[in-house]
Amino acid sequence: MAEVSADAVTLDLLREARETVMSSPLGVIKTPMIPWCQTSLPLNINCNIHIKLENMQTTSFKIRGVANQFARRPAGGHFVTMSAGNYGKSFAYASKHYGSKGKVVMPETAPLSRSILIQSFEVEVERVPTANLMNVVNRCVQDNNMTFLHSYDDLDLIAGHALGFEVLEVTPNPDVVVVCCGGGGLLAGVAAAIKLSGCDQTRIYGVEPEGACTMYKSFIEKTPVGMETRSVASGLAPPFARLPFELCQRYVEGIVLVSDEEIKAAVSALYRSGLVVEPSGAAAFAAIVNEKIQEMEGKTDVCILSGGNIGKDELANIPD
């Protein structure tokens, strides 16, 4: 498939993708946005923050991008992907719905409970070292004639993640929007939708773990770079990605980092307030409560919670 540039992501493309996603038979929902002040969550900043509960999305937040990908491909195909969990779950759910054969190549560091969950949708899972993910995917494409669906570096997927439109319906001109960042597909889709809708002054930040900061390093180097990653937020530890990087460079103010300890504390605080969020989905929240984002005081801000897939085994390892 020919590479596309950030110029291909237009307002019309994002609006069309939104219609496709929201009419998908996969059951994508418009997730709630709630004022932070109406929760019991801690906050030391005097500002008006809304929390986008994408952790409540059908299967996972990745279903938006998956819905757009599958709508543009023939049903009954044979697809392969790589994922640490969220994309794999949505991919498996879509494969079963459309009668497609599927295989998910997972990093061996991903929680075993996620592999079991994906297999429950009758999709094959192969766990491999992170460095070998693309090698195994390429083998499946070449030897078994599978079609590769990328879990973050894909135009259809990024366009499907344009949930920035939903953010603007509640907060028409937010000052700051904070989004978790792994491969950057969600961050790129949210940022493009907001900026192309005319919110030029909105500052958008991605949040990565210190031990898996490929986008952060890419911003410094001004080119996509990879690194050996390790973090409790396994879903935020993918290899580098070209198209999300280009879009983030264009529309994102910067990338901030949080520690694994800060992420674990964020998961615990959210859980105590009745919100089930996995480590990867809690990074944006962790950045806000630890005051990693500049100039939020007195502003209208948005925090997007993403992944909600966390097993009992993971929760047991999160301190109260």
C-alpha cells in the first residue's frame, strides 16, 4: 500500500469517517463527557475540566478505528495485526462479526488475560518478543497471504479516531486537551479533528510513559524513532509510527512523560472513584493530577480516558 501524508487527513475525510463509524454494525457509542468537579477524583488545579469516558466504549476505544478499517475492506478476508490488547480485542470482535479470519501478534510482555480475551472471539494469538512483532506479521503476509491491518499507523484507523468532534460538542473551544499516546493513532485523530474544526488556539498534549516514549523522542529528533520499551502501560509501548508522527507534529503542542508509579496511582484513584481504566488509558489523567501540563489553571480543559481493559490479575498488582 502506498504511503500517505498528513495532507490526506482533511476535515471532509474525518467527517465521512465519523458517519461510517457511528453507523457501524459494531455498535460504536458516543461516550459520555462528565465534569471533573462532579466526581470524587483529586485535583489541585483550579480549572474547568471535562473527562471523556472513552474507557466505556464498546470492546475498547480502538473500535472506532477498527470500524472504519473494516467498512473499507471486503468481508470474509484473512487479516493479521499486532496489538498489546485494545486494538486486538476490537479487531477480533470485528473479525467475528464480519466472518473474517484473524490473527493477532502480541508482545509477550502483554498481560496473558488479554490474550485469552482475544482468543474468546475465535481469533488466533501468537505472543512474541516486541522486537519481532513486524517480522512475524510480514511472515503471515508473505507465507499465508494475509492482509495486514495496522493498529495505529493507518489512515482509515486514524480517521476513525476523530472523536475530537464529540469533545467539541460539549466544550466548543477547549483551551487544553490531554490524550494518552502509544503509537499515536488516537492522539493524531483527536488532534486533527479539533484543529481542522477551527480550534487553532487549543493546545493538545500527548502523554507517554517514561519507559515507552517513542513519540517524545521522535519530537526531539524530528523524525520517527524506535526504542526498547518497558512500562506497566503495555498498550503505550509500540514501535514507531510515521503517519501519526506527521500528524502529531502538525497538530500537537507537545508530549509529556509520566512514570509507571504515577500511572499505577492514577489507575487506583480512578478505580476508587468508580472508573475502571487500564494503565495505558490512565496516562492522561496521571499527567494532569501530577501537574505535568502547563497553563491549565483557570482554563477549560479535557482529559480523555481511553483503554478500559484491565483484568483481575492486573488490578491485583495496582497498589490501593
